Amino acid sequence: MTRTTWFTLLTAAAVSACATPTPEQQVVNDASSALGGRDRILAVKMLVIEAEGSNGNLLQDMTPEAAGQAFIVSGYTRSIDMATGRARTEQTRTPNFAYFQGQAPQKQVLGIDGDVGYNVAANGNATRVSNTVAKDRRAEIHHHPLTVVRAALDPAARLTNPRTAGGERVVDITVPDGSTFTLAIDAATKLPTRVVSMTDNANLGDVAIETSFADYQDVGGLRLPARLTTKTDKYTTVSLRVTRQTVDGDAGSLAAPSAAASSAAITGPPPATVTVQEVAKGIWFLAGQSHHSVIVEFSDHLLLIEAPLNEMRTLAVIAKARELRPGKPLTQVVTSHHHADHTAGLRAAVAEGLTVITHKANAPFFEDAIRRAHTIAPDALARNPKPLRIETVDEERELKDSAMTVELYHVAGNPHADTLLMVYFPKERILVEADAFSPGAAVQPYAANLLENIRKRNLKVDRILPLHGTIAPFGDLVKTQAAK
Ligand SMILES: [Zn+2]
Ligand SMILES: [Zn+2]
């Protein structure tokens, strides 16, 4: 055998070993070739993406379907260290809507370094974020063609479920930490079109986070997308147009700042603290944390206003109501509006048997939220499924018996949300409202409209029970306008 023949046979053997990749390997191999080849991909140490674009206002927009509120993003730089799995995003975001923190640009630094997720505030102070947020940030690293294909090329990755759908070839990639990413590539160009991963959302349950890629360009021997769009469920959260991307440039250290790295891990929400203040006969203000609730006593039942923040807070508030009046069933919950932080306990309230009373524009959203699967982080309703009982309010509704009269009014035309209800007690001259007026806040972009609604309805208000902040005399709301 000549040397040449021996070499040829060896090459043939190697080729035949590679010539029959499994269908799932084939998807990864094709993606890898389209992006610049396995060796080029594995050689990358650092990717720096500069971009501009926008962030959506997830579950905090005008309607449950959203309505175009966005933070305009400038000065976006995302650095990803391929070897260490560290990543950091710096950006300035400017709300294009009346935001409760004002409309000044806000600088953000959001990082992940192994188990430690961190934010750096404008004053330079770094704080550790919860493990849940850190987990989502670790997943986000793989929401890019280069990182996800690189992960798929790792022999420790498990490739499963190859399929073809709608002009795409698709494969699931499970990385060593157990998380799974679905990679879709264009059947013709073989370039990655999307990455999808699943996460838990307190309001929406098991949700898909999907980043889609377009406008590929040549960068340092690679093909990289210049448009990246991320959605949580059906809501667009990030939309980026890349202005510059650099392979193996200097991004400085991506290590977590020591103040964050040395902080204890945050494994869950803080324990619920519920304070009780009786503000009138049969009306209790339940505060103690950032989001408050109100308990109302009718002759034969109790009503809860607001199931906010998280399941733990809402269950603590419900327990407190039952402790206040053990003999009376708590049967109903009124929601102030659809925003995620004000409704994160709604599923728990339904699990406790409460009927939901809400603005009619929220009904389809809540019906969907109650039906959704919560397998990633099972909640009270997932453990104890109950059907949703819902009653809706259009412009106004009265709840009345011999002991109590409560009037619910739509806060029409408020720039904070289209679904806002305020709750009025005509006899006690008390108004309960959320977000439209938060006593003590530096900026009150929604207060003028609240005042307008109160005057239009000719409501006689002495005191406001705000669902953020402390109880205030009506004059404090009036003063927000006088100061202008
Ligand atoms: Zn809100
Ligand atoms: Zn709020």
C-alpha cells in the first residue's frame, strides 16, 4: 500500500464517519457552516454588540394586549464572554410615554456572571438580583446564533427532536445545566432564524421567550444577525438594530462587581409583611410592603381590593382578612387594573375561591391567565385548580347591602392604563385608587386625569387610600395640580 492510498483510505473512513450525522446533528452542522464553520465559531472569545432599538413595557402597557408603549434604547452595548459565560448589557432607555418615574433617560447596567446576576445603578452601586432573574439572564446568553450553536457543538449538549416546520428546520438543545433551547434554522440558507426557551412568569405561567434573527452580515469571518427581536409570549420586549459588532474586541472585565458577588443569593420574594389599619367601620387598609390592599365588610361577606405583588403577599392579605372577621367569608376581589405587579396574586385569589371583579377589558386576559399551565414553577392555582368566576365593570357598578355601599368607576382616559377602576365609598367619602396618584411620588403624570374623573363623577372625597404610599387627604391630590 502506498502512502497516498493509506492516506486516502484514512480520509475516506473519517468522511464516512461524518457523512451520516443524525438529523439533529445535521441541523447544528448546517447552522454552524452557515455561520462561518465550527472552528471559527469555537475560536471566538468575546462578542460585543452595539445597537439601538426599543424595549416593550411587558404587562404594564395601556391594555392587556399592549398599546405601543416603549422605552427607546440608545447606547446599547452587550458583551458576551464565550469561555466564561459572563455577559453584560449597558443601555440608556427613554420612555416614549408618561412614565411614573418621569420621562428622563435612564441608564441601565444588567449583568450575569455564573450564578450571580447583578444591576449597577446610575450612582455606581451594584446589587445582586434574584436567582430567578439570574436564571433568565443565563438563558438569554444563548439567545444568539453564535452562542446557541457553540453550545450545541459542545459534546456535552444533548440534541433531540429534529423536525421541519414552515420553511425551518428545528432542533432542541439541552445544555449541561439542564436548560433547553430550541434552535430553528432557515431550510434554504441554513442560517439560524430563532431561538426559543421556556421560563416561568407569575402572571402568564410557562412562557416562551423567543429571539428571532435577521439581516445577517459578515463580521470577522462569521455571519451574524444585525436585527434581533425578542418576545415573551406574544409581547415584544426587545427590538434591536445592530450598529456595530466586534469579535474578540476588548470588553473589559465582565466579572460581577464584588458588592454583588459577595451578597447572599436571593432565593425568593421577601416574607410578606401585612399591617392593618381600620380607616372606617368595615374598611381596613392593608399595607406593609410596596403594594397595598383594602378589605371591605358587607353584612354577610368580605370583599378584597387588589391581589398584588406575588402569591405570598396575596395569600397573606387573604389570611389577614379571614383573621379580622373569622365568621364572614371572603368571596370577592376587585382589581385596580391589569398591570402585572397589581395582579400577580390573582391566581392565588382564584385558588382561594374568590370571584374576580374587574374592568371588562381585562376579562379575556384574566380568563387566559387562569387557564394557563404553570408547570415550571407550580403556583397555588396549579396545585389547587379552580375555575375563574368573573364579573366585569364597564363605566360603573355599585356593590351594596344593608351594611356597606361601594361604587366602582372606570378611570376613563388615564394615560397609565385603559383598565383602571377606582373604588369609592360614598358614605365614608373615601377613594381607593392605584398608580393614578401615589402620595409622595416626585412625578405624578396620571393625577390630573384622576382628579378630572373624580370631579366629572361629582364624588365627594375626604381621604385617598392609595395602593402605593400612605393615606392622604384629598387636598394632596389637588395640590399636585396647583404646583404646576
Ligand atoms: Zn400600573
Ligand atoms: Zn403600581
